[in-house]
Amino acid sequence: MPGFTMKEVDRINRIIESIASDRKNLTGELYLNAIQNEFITIRKNLHIPRIEAKCLDYSRAAGIVADIADVMPEFLRGHRLLEYRKPAAEQHSLHFLMKIPGRVLDFIHILRIDLMFGGDSSNVVERGDTNFYPSFRTNRLYYKSRTVPVREASENDFEPLRLQEDERVESDNYFHTYALFDEFESREASKDLCAKFDADIFNISLDLYQFISYDYFTACMNVLYPVRTELASAVELFECMFIFLFSQYRNIEEIVPLEKIRGAFAAEINCGAERITLTKEYIERLKNYFSRFSMYRDEEMLLKGWRRIDIRGI
């Protein structure tokens, strides 16, 4: 990780803290690109300066954060800059963290904004070279928005509740080592996690998008439009989903006693002698939640390999 000073980190956090409570996003539509990465359009062009090839330095990032806070204040509000990027390999992105308590577990929301050159809707202002990536203008931002169950979390770091202590996740009849995952393998592991629920819970094909992702050695929930209300709804639903998933890999009492689960989730979870199951009422709630999401594609998007994601109620 390249060096930085606390002054630079504090400057970025002060920008976030100064976001007025009534500021609204200047965002447009949500898309998946040809390699199934999420991006959102914005109603103005941002200027992304030249970024050093080795990393995005936080002293340069402060101006970028101010511009991002102007177009997506509702996404950043309540977060803080994660000093050391996690995963550390994402040296050209900015990672923002916010803690969210559940009923019996704790969660964090992590927003990872990727500032690498984004392609055909962006205009190069200054060409890159061996030391710098190009400067460009863009009307879209690529990001990952994950709700992550954690064992503990601070403003500067977090320890996820891992599905496997040996840093592996089971996928049918074989194991993948997370550290060696490429994008395809990570997506396949995410599909396997989603497939542990009733087939009709998710409104979108698992081949196109996975609402539960394998990331940070655990199961995370993707929150596509991470404003406060959406994050609260996601954690409220995902906590039971995660308890169910964790029980498929490990003894749930490693993280929370069964009696505490019975008391907190009587309407959502059945704690049997041998396994945990989800109640019919809770499964219907999941179906209703995920039915809000749909995908659309016209001829122009087909040529680009894009899909638009629509969210009812947003």
C-alpha cells in the first residue's frame, strides 16, 4: 500500500461529513456492462484526473471525492474512507465504510468506487503514459456495493464472518481458493450461494446477476442503490439469509447461540434439531423484495453488451 498521511484521509472524511442532510443524488440509470460490472449514470460530467499507474494517491483523490459527493451524496453520507483498501489490490479505487447493526449480528456497508478509465462514453482529456493513466471526463461511475457480515469492525478495518476458516468456499464437488479467484470463478461461487435458496426467490437469472456475492471470504449482499433506506431494508432481510447460509458451512453457534436466534427471528427462522430452515412467511418476504428488480435491454444496449437494471420504488 502506498504511503499516505492522516491529513489526507481526514480531508476526505471532512468532505463526506459536510454533505448536507437534504442533498439528493444526481444519478440516472443503473446498468450492467458486458462483463457484468455495475455502473450508474450521473447527470453531469466528472473530470477524473490522471492517476498514477501504481495507485490512486489520496492527496489527488480529495478533489475527486468532492465531485462524487456532489453527484451521489446519498451514497456517501454516513460513510468514512477506508484507509487501507480492502482488497488491497484495488489501488485505483476508493473504499468507503459504514457500520450497520443487525438484530444479533453486525454488518458493514462497503462502497468501492472504481476510477479506472471506463470506456466508450468517457472522453480522454489527456493521454496516459507508462506512469499515468489517462485523464478523462465521464458521465458514469463504476462501483461495488456490499453489505458484509462482520466479527468486528472499526472505522479503519473490519474482520468478516468467514464461511470457511481455511479461506475456501465449497462449490458443488470442488473447492476454490479465494486468493486465486478470477472474476468468473467468483461469480460461479456467488451463484452457488444464491442456489442454496428456493429457486424462485430471485427475480433475475443467476447467470445474469447474483444478489448474494462471495466476497471477503464470506457471503455479502449487493445493494444496488445504497441509500440509507435501501441499506436498512437489505440488512433487515439479509441477516436471516446469512444465518441460514453460515449454517450450511459451519456450526451457527460459533457466532450466535441458537436460543438467541430463536428469540430474535421467530417469524423468519426455524431452528430444528439438525438444521436451520427459513419459514414460508419469510421466503415470501424475500420474493417480494427481489421482485422489485428487473432487467431491460434494447437494441442499442444489445450492441454494447449492457443491461439496464430497474428497481421498483426508486
